[in-house]
Amino acid sequence: MSLVTRCPACATTFKVVRDQLRISDGWVRCGRCSHVFDATLDLRDLSDTEATPPAAPAPDDADFFDDDPARDDAPAAFAEPAAPVDLPAPPSFPVLPDLSSPAGGLVADEPWPTPVIATVPDRDTVAPHPVLSVAELAPSLELDTVSQGQFQKALRRARVKAAKIARARDKSTAAPAVEPSEESTAAPVVQTASESEPPPLPPTVVPSFLRAASSSEFWQSARGRMVVVAGIVVAGLLLALQVVHRERDSLLAGRPGLRPVLQSLCAVTGCELAALRRINDITIDGATFAREKVGDGYQFSFTLRSAATVPLAMPAIELSLLNTQEQAVVRRVLLPTDFGAPAELAARGERAASLRLILTGAEAAALPPIAGFNVLAFYP
């Protein structure tokens, strides 16, 4: 028994078969708008719609491609009225109530006028398009690919032919303008070739010792090993020489017997030998600063002690006189020659010094009362 269903998107009515609906679980595709819908929601028997005049069948989709030769061999599956759709189970949609107005009990006084029917053929009975699988569409896709490849080849041949015609036209146009002889034509060709192709450069001559040094066999031989060892020895000597030059004072203080060697090194490098300077190993003890009983002078006394095990350079002394706010009002630097000390302070030795300081009249007049003093040892 044939059934009739209606597309909910475009309201097109077409026939379906119950076996097809059973295979596709009721899902079909509209042949007019390609809308996929559940045909069981609006399914009627064909006997209910026989009173309606049959509408003209919709033209087949293949009519639009009559001028395409690639469509002649399309599979016959396109001519089927409907095909099942392999889709998942349809969701449960609520059944909409029929919105058509029920027949009332009113009767018109006079018959209704006959409606004007348009000349456009009715498409209510268009069969739905079947849903084809990839295997069924494979021949059509192959035909499309072949036709596309033939079109591209023809296009390339047309381009090549057009380019040849254009070159021939250009040559025929330029030929009558200038007709040089063979001699005049050959000269520019030789000149262009000489300009574009410079003469080849002579091969680079590499000395034999460089070629031998660049090979791996050289470094694996006894001579190569000797070169490597000699380089390591020279680098070590240079490093040791740099360390001796930097630490010459420490070496001289710890090993006085190296003085001749260090003097020879300084004669070459232009350095000087001096006593070792370690101000942290020197302390000042017993420093006093007092006015003399007779006169305007001051007596300054102090003792320098060394805690180092090697001789150290004699430091300078800075004396600062402080006022009642402990601010320095007078500052004086005393060098070793000022307090009669030698250039070096013996290892774990001490040096006592005492000297008389006198302020001039102008300094004494402007000098505020002295409340204290500060002594500092440093290397200038």
C-alpha cells in the first residue's frame, strides 16, 4: 500500500512505501528542499488524497545538467523515488495538533467562486531525493575528477599556444626594424658572455704544513702528539708566569730567596717589588695625644703591632682632632718618614713612635677646644 507524507519545511507531498520507511526508521529526504524529516509524523493513506487532482511531477534533477557530458553515465540510483536514510533513531518530538479549522455548521448563501488556478505546475508530489552512500557516488566523483583534469590540460595547452603566437608576433615586428649582419651580431654576444661570466679564479695554494695539520692523520701521528704536548706546556708556563706576576709581593714575603728571580721578571714586565700589604694584620696600641707642659705644642705617641708571620709594609697614620660634638676639626696624615719608621714592619713585630705637633698661630686661634682624637692606620 502506498502512503503519502508531507515535508514540514516546504509542505510538499510525495509518495512513500512502507518497506522503505521500515528500513530507514521513518526518515526520508524531501526532493524539493532536501530537508530530512520523520515521515511517520505526518503519514496518510493514498486513498485519502485521491480526491485531490494529481500534480505534475517535478522535473528530475538531472534535467539541469543535460549539457554536461560527464553526467550521462551517472548511476540509475538517482531516478529512484525515495531511498531509506541510515540515521540514528529519531528523537521523540511532540505531535503537534492539527491547526486546520474544523468544519463548522455554517453554509454559504451562494456557492463559493471558483479560485483561479495558476499556470505554474504543482510540485506537491515531488519524490524525495535518496540518500546515497560513498560507494554509490564513487563513479560520479571519478567522472568529475576526469573532466576537471581534461579541462586543466586543455587550458594549459591554450596558454602555451597563445604564448607561442605572441612570441612569433614580437619577432616578426622587431625583425624589419633592425637587420644586423652576422659580424655585428656576434660581437655583442661575445661581449655579453665575457661580462656575465668572469674568468675563473686560480686555485688557492695551501702550504704543505697547513694541509698536513688539517688532516686527521697528522694529529694521530707522533708529530701531532708532540705539537699538542708542546702547546699545553707553553700554555701552562704562560699561566704560571701570570700568577707569579700578580702575586709577586706575597711570594717575596714568604720566600725572600726568590728576590733575584722576581727582580728579573719585573725588569722584563716593568713591575716593582714592594713589601706585602695587609692592613688587617696591623693594630695601633697605646695611642696618646696631650698638650705639653711648656709651650703650645702637643705630644703624640703610638705603637704599631703586626700579627702577620711575614714582613709587612709600614702603614701611614691619620690623626684627627675632635671637638666636644666629636666632629673632626683638624686632620693630619703622617707617613712612615714623618715618625722615623722603616719601610717594612717585621713579622710579629712592633714599632713605637712619638712626635711633637705644633699648631701655628692662625690655626691655634681658630681651633675650638679639643675633646678627643682618632687614629687610623692605612696604606696610601
